[in-house]
Amino acid sequence: MSKYRHRLPQLANSLFLTDGGLETTLIYHEHLDLPLFAAFDLLKDEAGTDMLRRYYERYAQLARTHGRGLVLEAPTWRANPDWAAKLGYDAPALADANRRAIGLMLEVRAAHESPTSRMVVSGNLGPRGDGYVADTQMSVAEAHDYHRAQVDTFAGTDADMVAAFTMNYAEEAIGIVQAAKSAAMPVVISFTVETDGCLPSGETLAEAIARTDDETGGAPAYYMINCAHPTHFDSVLAGNGAGPDWRHRIRGLRANASKRSHAELDASTELDAGDLAELAAGHSALRAMLPGLAVVGGCCGTDHRHVDAICRALSAAA
């Protein structure tokens, strides 16, 4: 039975951590061949599972060191039908992989959770297409139908919530939220933005959040921003946007270490780990713009060192 599905502890105004750039860590630090960025495929054997276990345990230990909670995002960002089919997974095999991913997160929690470091297990969803490009878009109904199987699989486990990352247009996000509502699962939506602070679809963050809330009755537990450097969206958060309250809906950040655009990152063959101190300082500045900020981690190019520095900077600022 889920421990926190009916009351997510990260909503209680206490800073939680989450992990960094899983895929870039595996590729550039572990020197692993990771086709399609599909980390879930490592669960097919014990060696791959052990590698993922070590990765998550590093963050669990970091959270305990800081006395912070931790959101354990399952390594399932690519574990949806289109991407998995390219790796030879049929529907039953894919559902099994998603369940095994949650099982690993539960194992890490059982080994490391403490009264001062509560750990939330999240079923992670990624976009159907390329997270950096919004050239092929689904309707809300299509997105609901496409993602519902993965959401339902997570709902059948002891996962506490689901979270969709690198959403680049509103319809897909809305469809996922509707699928989560049908499954009675708490859901978080994380949008990505380009260097101008807008989604790849051209929508502003304020527009995407307002539309998702409007069409789902405010169902998301909160929103996040991921796969962008703070300098790509700080000016957007500093502005007035589409009303006074939309920034209060953003409670999580998983920023890139790199200031490069999505197109530049796609073309890159080397890791850009960015300026760690600058990244941490940027989060301190963002804290004033995001009074509800509750979850921090990293995305492309980040690892446990970046998350450690961000946590230290935010703790000092508080």
C-alpha cells in the first residue's frame, strides 16, 4: 500500500530533494551505452538494476545527510509504448518493466528512509515524442489514451504519485492529468522551456499552467520546470505573467547545468556540467520568485554534486 498517496509530504513546506540527470550520468560518468536514453531498459538484468540502485542510493544518502526528504523518480521517462517498441518491448513486457522500476524505488526507500528524511515514490512519465521538439502534437483525448496504460500500471503499485517531465505543449500534459485523475493518482506536471522561457510549442509557462489547471479543475498537485538552465526562465518568473498566482503553482525545479539550448544539447557529444556555483546561486535567486518551492534536483549534465550545492545554497538562504 502506498505510504503517501493521500498526503504528499513535499506539500508541507519542507524542502525535498530529487535526483539529477540520470541519463547523462549513466552515459558520461558510467560510460554506458544507453540507446534512446531509455534507463528503464537496465532493469532487464541484475547488473543494470544494481547500477540504477547505486545511482539512487547516492541521492538517498545525500537527503539523509541534509535531513531532507527525497522524491524518488522511477527511471521510466522513456517507458511508454512508442519508445519501448523501438527496444523490442511489447505491452506486457513494458508494464512489467514499469512495475519493476517502482519496486526498485520502494527497495531504496525501505533501506534509507528515516523520520527526518521521508521518501516519496513517483512513477515517472515522459513525452510521447521528442521532449525538445513539439512538432507532432496529440489532442487531449489522444494523450489521455496514449499515457493511460502507464499511469494505470503505476496506480496498481505502491507508488505514491505520478509525474510527467519535459512536457512541451499543454495538450499532452492535460491528457496525462486526466488519466491520473481517472486512476486516483496524485500528479505533477513539469514543463520544459527554450532559452526564451517559452515552451517549445511557443506557449508561455503562465499560459500552459493556466490552461492545464482550467481544463482539469486544478488537479495537478503542483507544477515543475525541468531541462532548462535558470537563466532561461528567471526573467519569466520575475515578470507579471498571466495573473498574480500562477507562480505559486510551481513547486519544483530540475534545471540543466548547461546554458545551451535544446538544439545545442541535442548536437553535443560531450557533457556540459556547467558552473556548479552559479547554478546553486541561481536557485537562491529563484527562491524569492517561487515562494512555494519544495522540490529541487537536476536535469541534463547534473549529478549529486549539483544537487548537494543547490540544497546547501537554499538552506543557507532560508
